[in-house]
Amino acid sequence: MTSPTATPTSTGTAGTSVLEIRDLHVTVGEGDEAKEILRGVDLTVRGGETHAIMGPNGSGKSTLAYSIAGHPKYTITGGTVTLDGEDVLTMTVDERARAGLFLAMQYPVEVPGVSVSNFLRTAATAITGEAPKLRTWVKDVRTEMEALEMDSVFAERNVNEGFSGGEKKRHEILQMRLLKPRIAILDETDSGLDVDALRVVSEGVNRAKADSPVGVLLITHYTRILRYIKPDYVHVFVNGRIVEEGGSELADKLENEGYAAYVKDSKETAKA
Amino acid sequence: MSASDDQTTLTTDTAALAGELFAPGVGAQAGPPTTPAAGTGTAGDVSPGAHSHGGPAPTGSPAERFTSTDPDAFAVPTGREEEWRFTPMRRVRQLLNGAPSDAHLRWDTDLPEGVELTSVEADDPLLKGLPEPVDRLAALTRQRSNGAAVVRIATEAVLDRPVTLGLSGTGSQDVVWGQLVVEVGAFAKATVVLDHSGLAKYAGTVSFLIGDGAQLTVVSVQDWAAGTVHGTQFDAVVGRDATLKQVVVTLGGDLVRLVSNVQYAGPGGSVDLFGLYFADETQHQEHRLWVDHATPHCRSNVVYKGALQGENARTVWIGDVRIRPAAIGTDTYELNRNLVLTDGARADSVPNLEIETGEIIGAGHASATGRFDDEQLFYLCSRGIDAETARRLVVRGFFADVVQHIGVPALQERLMTAIERRLGALPELDEQPVEVA
């Protein structure tokens, strides 16, 4: 199977990152309970590119996201994931983040008693290896919060505690903006957002793309967010693998026809 | 493996009703039931508990809690009684078997304007009107304290700083029997800090009489030296539309056993009971709460959080809430979280909710005991934060969540520093793998 990124349309200059996923197999659960969720995923995401992964519920899209980030719930049973040639799968969760990977979560976790400002500063310090200069840092945080239409009191609230769905997603994108990853995986960032919040969040992602050659892996069930964030590639994800790839026109097709045809195909392939 | 070891019990007046309303465990919450409780007669026009047909009604109401000022009205505890079954009797007998004495804690007080510190004799009518002791230790304290210290906060006084009572043990082998009454005048607004330290054998009773519309914040810090044995019964009588915020912070001492009772003298009372405890090896920290909703339209909210580390670290949290038939419009919730940082520690957590009227706003409880929340750790690590820093952030946050309710910045800072120091001595913190349930 040839990756569409074999002939990248974006300028693949030296210095941009590349995330390579090869024949990735992942199970969840242990022993007899183990269930294979990812069944041979191949994907290459280069800096500056935006890839949309679309698929029905339960197809394994989120498992792909969490496996790359290193969630211990998932067991890698085969394949490789590399970032600029470095083996991601042997890295700890925090090492992956420091290597330049970022996962915007679908359900960000509440951390009681830890303020957003403390959290952001601790994370930025970890990522860059030194405490950010206070003056520029405060300004950066404030600027980006304003751009994401987040009230300044937000910084003093506890991480994700009592946040609305929209606030959690803005907070995720705020982190993406401040931590400046090389590859960002957005796991259903559009879910549960109203039109305004979707626009604000999407604009945040587009600012990140404009500022740096970040590679974006956008995982979504719906085509709605793709009107705001233009994908270079669309991958249809069914039953633990990519079953079709194309450009943004593929999203239009999915919008009109849904996933039914792919789900059926995938069952036939599985039999064959 | 988070949220394991739940120990949750639940009692209500009608088991069938309760069974539909409340599931034991995390996040149980319910609105008003749509059917009247058993024994309330015709639905709609007879208030719960009023029986129009005569005869002894099978209300199934729980037994009244026994109280008395006479120590001998209570049997000498053996450790099998419900209220003593978690307590290490050998250690608490240092108080129960203690002789009358003149020993005192050393008092260092800071009294803002509008506050008076006096004392009353044992036969003073003020003491006769206090809520009665609920166990033998408190009754002994009442009998032997020979009067009481009284803090009076004037009506409508708004204090410019907290009332601080630094109470330090002097290392005396004799039991200190101490009684304190805090009277808060109507519409006053005050913070009272009881700051316990030093080495002592201390049995105390503390009563808060909170006037109508008054707002009282009470902080009780147990920062005792090792070797201290401390038992106190707190009672709060909350006036009409008054608010009480109690923050209990138990860090030091060999054995600390605190009983906190709340009753409402009128409708509209609002109570928050916050607690934080951190038990190291061999420490026993026991917090027993009793919120008695007997008047309408009052609220109570209980949040107690504890951490345990080291061999034989032991904590007990008992949260009893009763909503009596008259207490319509009650809104109550209680939460206990225990973070077990190492093997060999044990946390008991027992919420009890007794509901005798369906006409309430809400009633619920949650209890969870476990190791770190691994999803929290994953979230932090996924932002580049190393696992050990992430664990410290989580534990620190776990406590800060309670400490931030104190509202006295210098004290908050001191407590967080003390907690950080305890965490610094946590050898296993950096060795625990991130596991996900």
C-alpha cells in the first residue's frame, strides 16, 4: 500500500518533521480478553500537512491517537511509529511530548487543585527544558487566550474542573499553541462544539499552522470541522485500518454518502 | 486500579425507596422521589411523619443518637461499639482513663476588635444549653473541664482579621480537659483559627453557636508533634440564614479523633465541612461527621480528602447525614476521597445518608479510595511533564483543592509547605508505574 504522502504536495523542506506509522497493530485488554483494535495502520504525516482521519464510531480512530501518545491502556503488538526516525514506541508518555508530539484529547481530564496557569507553565518548562521568561510568557498566554475568546479568570481555575465542553476544547488548543508541537493529533476536537466554538477552535489550529510547519492529524467523525481546517489528505478509517485515501474531495463524498459502503467493503475484505 | 476499595453503606427509612434513589458508590445523586415515604398517610395533604390514622406508625425511623452530659451514662468503650470500632483502643485509653487534671494547653491568641475572650464556670447556663456529648470521652471532657473558655464575637461585627487561638501542648503527661465555646453574634462575619501544635494528651469539646445571619469560618489545624493523642467533639448550632464553613486539617499526632456535629436552629442555614488529613506510618486519623437536617431549606456540603503513606497509616472517615421529616428543601452532598500513596496503609470511608422526607432538593454522597488517578497522570505526562512531577502536582492539587477554602493566605501557604515537606519524604513516589484501570 502506497502512502499518498510518498509524493508530498507541500514543500517537504529539510527541517520539517515526519511522523511515520508502519503496519501498526494495537490491542486493548489482557490475555484472553485482548481485542485487536488497530489492524495494520500505515500513515505518514509531514510537518505542514494536515491529514483528516475519518471513520465511523468504534473504528479505532481514537485508539490510533492514544497509541501514538502512549496511553498505557493500549498494547502495541506490531509495527512501528517513528518521529524523524526516532522510535516513538520506546519513549515514555512525557518523552513523546518532549519529542514534539501533542494530543488534544476528546475528553480532557480534570485535575483538582492544579490551576491552569501553573499547569501551562509546568508543561512549557518541561517541553522547552527551561522555565519560560515570565514577562513574555504571561503576554503569550494572555494573547492566545484572547484569541481563543477565553476569559482571563480561566487561568486561575483548576485544570478542566467545571469547564464546559467548549471550554475544555479551547483549553486543549491553548496548550497546542503554547507548547508548539511538531506533530499535533486532534482527537475529535470538534465533538460537542457549537458553531461559534468550532470556529474559534479551528482558527486556533490554523494560527498554529501559519506560525510553524506543524503536522496535523485531525481525527473526526464529521466533515463539519473540515470546512474550517482544510485537510491536504483524507483517510477513511474502518475496522482498525485505513481503507481509502484521497484529497479533500473525499470528505465531500463522505458527507454525502456516509461510511456505509466502506463498512460493507471492510467486512468483505476481512472474509477474503 | 483507581477508585477501588469502596466501602459504602447506606441506610434510609424505607429501603425500597432508597434502593431506587441511591446507588452506593461514586457520584450517587438523586432528586426528590415522586412517591411518599411509607407511613406518611395520604399523599399530598399530610406532611411526612404526621399520622392521621392513629396508632404507632411503622416509620422505620432510625434510633435517636444517644447523648448525655453524664460520662457514666455511656458504657466504658471496649472497641466493639459502632462509634469506637475503628479506633485503636489502647491509644485512646490514654484519654479515656485519664485522671482529672489542671493541665492546660498554652494559649497564644490574636483577638481582633469586636472579639472578647472570657471564661465561664461549670454551672453557667451557657454550658447547660450546649449540644450534649455523643460519647464517653466528650462527656468526660464536659465534666472535667471545670467551665469553659468563651470567645464572643459581637453582633454585626465584621472582623478585620481572623481570631487565632494558638493552642500548644506542653508535653505534660496529664490529660488536658478543655472546653471552648465560640459565640457568634447575629450578622457577624468572622474567621476563627484553632491552631493545635506541640505534644499533648488532649480531650476537648468546642461548640460554635452561630447567630442568625452570621457567617463563620472555622479552621482547626492539628499540627501536633508525634506522640500526641487528641480527641475533640465539635458542635455547631447554625442560626437562621447563617453560614458555617469548617475546615479541618489533620497532619500530626499519633491519634487524632475528631467528631463534628452540625444542627440547624432555623431555616436557611448553609454549611460546608471541608477536611484534609495526611497520615504517615502508625498515625491514626479519624473524622466522624454528623449533620442533622431537622429544619427546612438548609444545605450541607461535605468534602474530606485524605492521603496515606507508610506502614500502618490509618484513616477513618464517617459521614452521617440525616434528613428528618420536617427538613423539606434540604440540599446535601458529601464526598470523601482517599489517596493511598504506599502499601500498608488503610483508609475506611463510610457515608451514611438517612432520608425521611422526599421533598428535598438533593441528597447524595460519593466515596472513593485508591491510588493515583492514572488518567490525570497520563494527561499531565502527555504535556511533557515527567511522571514524578506529575504525581507531585496531582497530590499537591488534591490537597490544595481543600486548603484553598481556608481563605487565610498565610495559613494556606504554611499548610501547603508542610504538605510539600511530607511529600518530599515519599520514597516510592517516583517508582510507581503509571497504570490505567
